[in-house]
Amino acid sequence: MNKYNNIANTLNQGCTCQTLDRDHLRQDLERDASLQGMALDISQEQPHLFSDSAVYLSQSSYQRIKSVISAIERVMQLPAFEAAALQQSPDIAKKSYGPLGVFMGYDFHIDDTYAENPAVQLIEINTNAGGAMLNAALARSHRNCCTPMAIAMNSYVDLDQLENTFFAMFMNEWQLQKGNAKLGCIAIVDDVPESQYLAPEFELFRQLFEARGIKTIITDPQALTWRDGQLLHRSDDDDTKLTWSITASQILICQSQSIQPCMTPMFLVTSL
């Protein structure tokens, strides 16, 4: 057995170290002036959202996860699978507009009860998984609690570039449908968005897009109306009702309402 598999399993089964630097997490979450107070709000309203400890992943488990995802995505490209899926789909889903599905999420459970052969189990596939922005800040805020832990605190991506990666994913989806048309506005839509468990994530995405010059609103679907071939949004601004349209140069993000009670970063155990 690869010794790094053994290290990951041992840490997951026996390490109780709390590696989260909450001061760093606060600074990361509130890096923009518009996000001031977010960390305090989370600590008061969702005190168990962030885990103080990390989960460790062996190289072999990581490779198995990649293999499963690659196999699933190959199957989804098969004409026979597409035909079977569309037979059970509403008419609106039977026309392809180009996008592949930003934030396609694959949820895995790692059972390391048997250290010699930890099991990797696919639990579900989410077509617009939530929590990426919060998890990015969380992963950057975990630190080695001691020198020997350095081997276990590697990430499999550049954590400082995650927001750029996320933005590139959205832009790729946009270009698949609209080509070189300018993206003018994004609407993040959910029922009573300020009351959603992942409301802080909405704000982080709003800041992500606006920092790159794209107007972004967070709205309840009740504030949207369809009139004269356009989707309109009504908002309050200086006591004046404003109406603007979400048209071909704009995009909607409709959030799922799944609840993630605790977010835990995962680190890849590799050689130094």
C-alpha cells in the first residue's frame, strides 16, 4: 500500500487537530468592503457552517474519483443515454442551448474503515452545487498545526486562483450559448434569498462578478416579470422604482435550496 494512503487514513481516523485560522477566514470572506460583517453574521446565525478540522484524501482515492467522473461524463455524451434521459424530461429540456452546466457537482463519500483499500462511493450528482465560494475561503484558511503536518496540507488546485477558475467557468457557459456577445448583467435567483442557508455564498458571487465589471443582483423570483418578450426586474433605488430587462446580454443563476450543514475542506496527502 502507498504510504501516503496510510497517512491520509490515519489522519482521518485519529487526528483531532483544529487547523482553521478563523482570523484568516474572516479576512478572506470580507476582502471587499461590501462584504464587511459577513464572518460575524455567519458565526451568529450559522455557527456550525465551517469545520475547524480538515479531511485528508490519498492520491489513490483522488485518482479513483477522477476516473469515476470521467466515466460518467463519457456516458452522458452517448446518444443512447441522451435519448433515454430525454424521454423522461419535460419539453423545455429537450432543446440544447449550448451550456454544459456550470458547477456540475459530484458528491463522494470516502470510507477509510479499511485502511488497505478505502472505498470511494458516489452519493449523488448535483447540477448546480452550492458552497464553492465558501469552501474556497475555508480551504485557504486552514494552516499546519505543526511542522509534520506539512505533508498533509496540500491542495490539488491553486487555491488563490479558484475565483478566477469559477469566473472562467461561467464565461465559458455564456460563450457556448451567446458567443462573443457581451454579458451585461447576472441575476442570482432564489426564494427569499436573504433567508437561504447559503445566502453568504450569493453575496460572494455578487462581489466576484461585479469586481469583473458585470452588474449583479440577488433577487426573489417574485420580483421578475415577463412582458413584451423580455424578463424584467423591479427594484428599489433611492425610493424610485426601477425596471430593467434581463435580455440576451444577461444571464440568470437559479440556485438550488439544498442545505449543507457543515463545510469541511479536503487536502491531498502527497510527498514533500
